[in-house]
Amino acid sequence: NAGVTQTPKFQVLKTGQSMTLQCAQDMNHNSMYWYRQDPGMGLRLIYYSASEGTTDKGEVPNGYNVSRLNKREFSLRLESAAPSQTSVYFCASYRHTDTQYFGPGTRLTVL
Amino acid sequence: QQQVKQSPQSLIVQKGGISIINCAYENTAFDYFPWYQQFPGKGPALLIAIRPDVSEKKEGRFTISFNKSAKQFSLHIMDSQPGDSATYFCAARGGGSNYKLTFGKGTLLTVNP
């Protein structure tokens, strides 16, 4: 049981490049989330998926798109990366007993 | 608009001391209040959580105190240890079926040996 896994762990992009961050969970959770963490800003919700087939915007969705590929997988795409998107990205999934489980994070640098 | 305000931003405590982190919220629809612990290079992990119908919850050295009328809650770490050194986030869950969490900005706790 791996919990929540994220790939890649580290990534360096140039401004304007695109990439997809992958997230998968093996806990059969319905809800999944993408956050970004910046120094002094806490965790801010980018997008979430309350259930398979649905996605909704969070607090900071601009510049991102998401896909809930199936119940296990929830990907985050940056179409044209900007330096302001340099951050640590966390995926999380939700269990009915009120716990959000977080992945280990992807550290992204946009030059 | 910051819906969950956390203080202090950083805290230094001696080993064996008590660490106290405070959070205040505005939205009375919040129905669940977890605390997360994050070590460097790791994702946040649930530490302890409370519902608003309870005024206190204790798990080992960690206690949440909840004041519904003041819309405040706090984390107390008794007998703080160097291994407790981490960043702590309070959060609040909105009502409804999407289970979104709103996080405070975090407190960096350092426990000196």
C-alpha cells in the first residue's frame, strides 16, 4: 500500500515549457486535491476532484489544468510555465474518516 | 481573504517545554479542524484533529483546545522534544461534500536540546 505517490520528485523547466505532474493513490479514495506550497504562504488549493469525473477550481487555479483520469489518478498540467509557478506541489486524497493524505511533493523550478 | 490565521510564524522552545500554536477562523460553517505536521522534504501528515462540538482533544503529548465562541483553536505540545521540530499547519474544513481544507500559513517549531 503506497498511499499517495507523485512523479516526478524534482523538475526544472524554462519559461514557456509545459509539463504534467502525476499523482496516484491506491486507497480507493473518492476525492483528490492539488496544492502548492510557497514559503510563508501555507498550502493553497489549486484544483480538486470531489469524485471521478468531476473537477473544480480552488483558490489559485490560474495557469493550471487538471485531469481526473480515473479514480486512482489526478494529474496537474502547466501549459506554459512561468517563474511564478516555482513551488512545491502536493497531491492529496481524502478518506471518509476526515483525513487528507498527502503525497511526498514535486519540487518545481521555472527559470 | 485569509480565512484561517495562524500564529506565531516561528517558535523556539527548549526541550521539555510547552509549545503553543494558535489559530483563528472566520467562517462559522467550518466543521472539522485538523493539525498537520510537516518535516523538511516531506508532505504534511495529520497529527490530531477536533470537531467543534468538543472543547479539547488529547493524544499523547499533543492537545487541541477549541473555543467555538471565540472561533479559535490551539495546539499544545507538552514535554517538547527535538524530534518535534517541524512546521505545523492548522486547517479548517468547509461544510459540504467537497471536503476542502483551508490552511493557516504555518509555524516553524524548533526545539533546542
